[in-house]
Amino acid sequence: MSDNQLQHNKNESGIALIISIMIIAVIVSFTTDLILKSQVDFELVVASRDNIRAEFAAESALNLGKFLVVADLAVDLASKQQLKKEPVDSSGDLWAKINGFPISNDPKTFKDYLQVLKIAIPVTDKFSAQLRELPGEFQVEVEDESSKINVNFAAQGFAKEMIALMNALSSCPAEQEYLKEKNIEFEPIIYRIKDWVDDNVRAEAKSNYGSEDDPYIKNDEKYSAKNAPFDSLDELMLVDGWNEELHTIFSPYLTVFPIQKSSSEKPQLNLNTVPKALLGCLFPAAKLECNKKYHEKFIELEEEPSALATSKKEIAGILKDVFCNNSKDEKSKNYQKVFTTRSNTFRIKATAEVGSQTRSIEAVISRQIPNPSKKITNSSKYLYWKKI
């Protein structure tokens, strides 16, 4: 065999080897892509399945919260009928005990949960087996909307109450420090909130505007004051001067529910569920003259959750004894009469986690006593609903 033929055969062998390597590389690359795609598709299917499960679990959690709110009313009504005791709503109620407690498919966790609620239900082996089939876990938070300042008070002729309460809120130490640091005049914003919801077109002098619409016609997208109640708390962002930072700081203490339908529906704050911090701002003397009584009372309530006041008659006494409130005090007299011991509007936040998927639902419900003559057939109705 000549040298040329030998060299030719070597060249052909080299080319064949290169082609073989390229084919193997293509096959390996194809196989790798196929495996990767299959893995991604599998993870997407699992994520989609868990997302659906989490959504249904969140709805179940919401239903549980709604059930406890309605069940609490039934217990109150039975107590009123049998014990002749006026019902009250407080942090010691059934709906409040569920807050923050994770409910999972672990029977032991569920038993602990029942003990917290003081519900004597036997957890049988059959029930435990069914419980283990539940995917993931969920938790429920129930808030009393009557524990917050309703910015819609001014829509039905209770502007003085809303303005006084908002001014008191802005006097809280942290809030006051923030407003001072940012050089924000809060009182004019309060009056613009009032102008937004009241049913007239006259601007309040303290709003710093000559017309209710002046702050809004200067915007690129011109609009006017609503002159009607807020439909949601996010609508505050439309009010001149209100921004995201203010919303983050103040919104936990505010609500728009229930939306009053007439001036006969008086604004109310449930003394038993208003946060301690907010009460301290509404009645500054509580941290001064009544400091010891004030703190001792709330320590007592933390150890054994119950009501501050159990009737309208008790409210005045509690305000005087625990908060050192003077009924003639100029700063608080505009909101002394808004306090009550009852609530019927609640915000329920339900969150479920299955695998890597988390779904949340937030709703506001109003509980009611069914009355066929008034065409009230359900024990509750939704005022707000949002999936997150």
C-alpha cells in the first residue's frame, strides 16, 4: 500500500471519528434536553397541582373563619336567651382564638388547636387518617373591623368623630415622629378625606383648598372628589396628600367597613377589640395619670382574654377608671360616644401553603340574623373579597 493510500485511509478514519463524536454529542444533547424538558414539565405540573390545592385550601380556611364568626354570634344569642346576658365581642371570643394558629395534616397539631379553642371533640383514628390526606397547611386571621377608625364616618354626618379620631391617631408617638420627620401636615389631609366622602361640594377651610376638586383637576388624569363613601381602603390613595408611606403606616388602624347607608347608623368602635396602642393615643392620660391601672388591665386581658366592658353602661366607667378619661375633655369628647361592646363586621385573611405554592384570600363579611320577613336568608354576607 502506497503512502498516499495509507494517508487517505487515515484521513477517512479521522473524518469518521469526528462524525461519530458529533453524532454522539447531538444524541447526548438531545437526550439531556429531553430529560430537562421532562423535568421542567413535571415540576410545572406539580406546581399547577399544588397551586390548585392551595387555592381550595385557602377557601376552606376562609370558610372556617367565617364559620367561627357566625358560630360566635349563635353562642352569644343562646347566652342572651338562657342567661339573660347581653352579648359582647372581645379578643376572648371563638373567632379570635384561631388567629395565627397553623392547621396542618398532623393530628397532634390539630389536637393542640382544639385545646386552644377549648373544644372537646375526640380525634379518632379514622379522623386522623382522613386528616393526614390533607395537603399542606393553612392558617386564618380574623380582625374585628369595629376595632378600627372608619374613614367613611364623614359620609353620613359624623365628620367630627372621624376628624377627632384621625387627629388622635396622628398623635401616636411613632406616627407623630414620622410626620414630623417628613414635614407632613396631617390635619389638612384629614379634611380632604372628609371632603372626599361628604355629600356636598364645599371644601373645608382646613383642607387648604378653595374647592374640593382643586387638588385633582391639576393632575394629568383629571378627576373630582367622589362625594360618596370609600369602597375600599386603597381608594385613599386618590386623596390629595395620601401616599404609599402614609398608607403603610396608618392603614392598619383604618377601615371603610361597614359602609353606612343612612345617618341613623351611628359610627362605632368596639372598646373590647381596639388595639391597646390606639386606645393609648385616643386617651393620652391613660399613659400618664392612669399608667399603672392601664398596663395592669391589659396584662390581665393578655393572661385571660375577656371583655374590657360588657355593656354600654360599663364603658363610661372603664374610660374613667382605666384610661383617666375626663368626660369634659375637649380633645376626646367628640368620640367618647362612639364606643360599643358589639361587632358584626369582620375581616378574614386565609393563607394556605401546599408544596412551594402559597395562595391567600382576604374577605370582609357582615354577620346577620336570618329574618325571612326582611328577606335575610343567610347568616353572613360578603362585603369584600380578594384573592392574592
